[in-house]
Amino acid sequence: MSAPTRRLTTAQALVRFLAAQYTERDGVRRRLIAGTWGVFGHGNVAGLGQALVEYGDVMPYHQGRNEQAMVHAAVGYARQLDRLSTQAVTTSIGPGATNLVTGAALATINRLPVLLLPGDYFASHAADPLLQQLEHPVSADVSVNDTLRPVSRYFDRVTRPEALIASALNAMRVLADPAETGAVTLALPQDVQAEAFDWPEEFFADRVWRVRRPAPDPVELAEAVRAIRAARRPLIVAGGGVHHSGAEDALKALVDATGIPVASTQAGKGSLRHDHPADVGGIGHTGTAVADELARTADLVIGVGTRYSDFTTASGTLFRAPDVRFLNVNITAFDAHKLAARTLVCDARTGLTALTGALHGHRVAGAYEAEYAAGKERWDRIVEAAYRGDDDAVPTQTQVLGALDAVVGDADVVINAAGSLPGDLHKLWRARSARQYHLEYGYSCMGYEIPAAIGVQQAAPDTVVWSLVGDGTYLMMPTEIVTAVQEGLPVNVVLIQNHGYASIGGLSESVGAERFGTAYRHRAADGTFTGAPLPVDLAANAASLGMDVLRAKTVRELREALAQARASDRPTCVYVETDPAPTAPPAEAWWDVPVAETATREAARAAREDYDRQVAARRRHL
């Protein structure tokens, strides 16, 4: 007797299959693909578009306005749910598909799952060249979707209906694997999407992908314990893997028992509450003074779920002790082996729990604890000074953060990605819960914040969500405001107007480029962009897209507006123009941005002299 089958199009079969996929970790089961975002064109409207209409009862659909933004929303959703659930994104062939590339790169760099389903050329080549098809003169199987190969953790072009079975299973395997996950692309030729096939019924059965918590190797664990017991000045660097693994309590148990201080990367901030005695704040170029001084003098650096970006290591200049060694706890061997480290290739929570048990009775010296406690207290005073301001004055950017700090609840989520805000937030923000601090700094993608806020709000509907954007970032991608309004998602956008790219302006000045091309201003008589600020009303733009808008001119008005926004059940924008004077503490560690080796202008020559001094401190840890 033959196995039962069901006759469906390839697109219909894919939607039914995705609706039956689940993850399970620690006994908790979730939909792996919780919904599908889509913008439709001729490359997907008759295939996936029709399938989503056919099976709307099992696969929720979300209408996006920009393909890149849809990926950001799905990524925000996945991060909020610890990578255990994500969303799919479908686009047409051509510009819709290539718009996915930036979002895919962001997902893969940050090790966050998202499923991409772009339309493609006719597999039969019956209609070549169709509208929006890239013609390659010597490779007929190349399409614009091949741009997604280097930014995807798994890629396949499904050129026959039955090929979907193996490809879809591989896609789910990668999405659910904490060591492999990232963007996954299934390119779908539009004729194949609409082609019918007799699918085995078991293809549509519920399937559970168990998310493993691998334990550390006993030999590696013993070596790690010996290294920690021998260290005089150990320092933990908490990365995003702490959050992805749900290892915050395990980390707290370890530091409560041992007294080892914890510094955090952008992705790892909030691994401990800011007021925990062992939390010394952000590390690296945007880190705190106490964390960076501990890093310079550490003899053992214990990285937990971090990939050691150049901001974290201060471009290889931060960890300066002659005898410094590294121990990395990471589920991904690729990251665990960085900096020639001893490794615990395992789940972060499992590894930290094993270390706590094996280190029973061990604690760092009391003098070391007193040292970092005093440094933490000094930094807290710096934060208070940066947050404080005259109630009737125009706020600085750090005073905007102070006003927000006074309003947010412990469970609120604060989202940011680019500009000068990430540095200020990493130094100054006092994270009160594991999910509160949501910084996308693996790709630092302008335009991420608003669509990511939508994804977070979908994942946590009862949570207050704040999207912090500067005017440069806002102008990149405000379109998903319309989606928030359409879906009734009460996201809050804090829009800070400072008339240009403040972060790159400061960097430009420091490397001798004299803030060239970083201000939003009219041209002056000499042709440079140094005239009056542009008469752009971004608050009016947000209102025109359907948001409620609150304008604040002073610190007091800002606090009142933020409180009003938090209490609202509507998408709300708080607009504030800031005093451009920098009030954030300066960088406590270097960042390598190469400076012109030869130049006639004095600013560039002076910047190169400083660069040569700084780069001399770089060290390769072998």
C-alpha cells in the first residue's frame, strides 16, 4: 500500500510545513516560524501570496512596507524570544529580493535566525528574461538571489517541487541550531511555487527541533577550573550568548560564589542587573572606566558567549597584562577558539553551572573585590552627573537618557543600533532586567530600531517598547511606523534631532576628516554643507505616518512626554531637539580607524601622529 499523499502547490506545501515546525528547550515548546512578513510582486504573489491566503488559519501574515525592515522586525522578534522562535519574510524577484541582503547580514552577524523566501527566475527558463531578472551571459543559473549566499547560513534554490523536502528540513535544522543559526534563504522560482505535486502526508506532521544544551568536556572543564583558581585578577566578559542561552541566573550564581567581576559587550549588557556588586558595566571602546581598567590588568579573561568584536577588544589593545590568558565558554567552536583561548565548547548556562559546582569554595581576594567596588562607585557618580540637567534647559543626549531612565519600568525594552547613542548607552545605561537593553551592534545598522521594535512588541505584547533613533537613522527607514499603526502596536519612538550624523561627525574630526559630509545643513557660499540647518520637521513626518507625536523642548517637558508615551496604548513619537554639546564621558579605550598616512592638512597630520602612538599598543594574543 502506498503512503498517503496530498496534492498541493510547492508554495502551499511550504506554508503547511512551516506551520508544523516547533522548537523545544527545557520542556518549553514554541512555533519555530510564528508568522510570515511579505511584500508581493509578480515573483511571489501567485505562489506564496496565494498559499498564505489559502492557509491563513495556520500561518499569520504581516504586511510590511520595506523588505529590509521586514527582516529587522523578524530579527527583533527572534532576539526577544531567545532565538527559539522567528518569522519568515517573502519578497518578489529583483529589487524586493536584493533589499533582503542588509537584513540577512545583520541576522547572520548577530547569530539570530530568520527565514528568507525570495522569488526567483523561472526554473524552466520558459520566459527568459522575465521582468527584473538578472541575465548572466555564461551562468544561466545565477540570479540576484545569489547575493544572499555569503550572508546566509544556509542557501538553496528550489528548482523542482520535490527538492523542497530536503531543503526545508535543512533550513529548519540550521534555524534551530544555536551553533549554526543565522539567516536562511530558500530561493523559490516562481513557476515552481505554483507547480502542484503529490506530497507525502508525513511532510506536514508536527516536527519538534530540540535545542540542545551540550555540556562541557570533562578535560576542558578541569583545565578551566585550574586556570580560574590560579588567576589573581579574573574578569568575565558577558556576551549575547548569555541571553540566548537564558544563562543570566547561572552567571549570577557563579559571581555570587566567586566574586569575579563581570563586564559586558553591547549584546551582553543586562546579563547582570546594573546594581549587582559584580557588574562593572560595558567593556571596550564604549566601555566604563572601571571595566576597561580591569581588562587592562586582568590575568584571565573569561569570555561567555562573545565573539570579541573590535569594539570589545579595543582593536586588540585592551588586554595588556603580560601574562593575560583567555578562557572562552561558547556553543560555537569558531568563537570559542578566538584569542588562542582555553575552550569550553558548550551551552553557556550548562557551562557556567558546571564551573560554579567545580569551583566550590573558591573566591577572589577581598582586595580585588574592594578595588572594583570602588571603581563601580566612582563610575556611578559619573553616570549621575551625565544624566543630571537643568529642568528648564534644552537637554543634551545624555540627559535624554537620564529622563528615560527615570520613566522606564524594569521590564521595558530599549532598542537602538547606530549613531552616537550606542556609545552613550553602553557607558551609561543602567539595565534592570535581562531583556531591557536591546542593542544591535554586530552590524550597527541604521534603520533597525523602528522595525525591530515592532518585532519585539509582537513577541512581547504586554511589554513597553522604546525605539531610540537619531535624525540620521530615522531618515533611513521610518516606513514601518505605518505597520505599527496598522497593527495597533503601541511602540514608542524617541526621536532625537541633532541635524546630522553626530557619531560619524565626531569620528571624522578625530581622524582628521574635519566632519566632512556629516551635517544636515544647507550649502554655504564656499560650497560646503556648513550653512543653516535644514528646515526638516521630522515630528510632522511621524505624525503624517499615523503616530501620536509629543514635542519636548526642555528636560522637564521631556520627562512629562516620556511618561505620557509610556501610558499610551497608541504608537507614540517623543520628539526632542538636543543641545549638541557632548556630555558623555570620553572613550576609555581605543578603536582602530586607519588615518591617512600622508596629507597636507594639519588635522590629518596630527591625527596620524596619534594613530601611530595608539596602534603601537596592539597585541596579537597567541
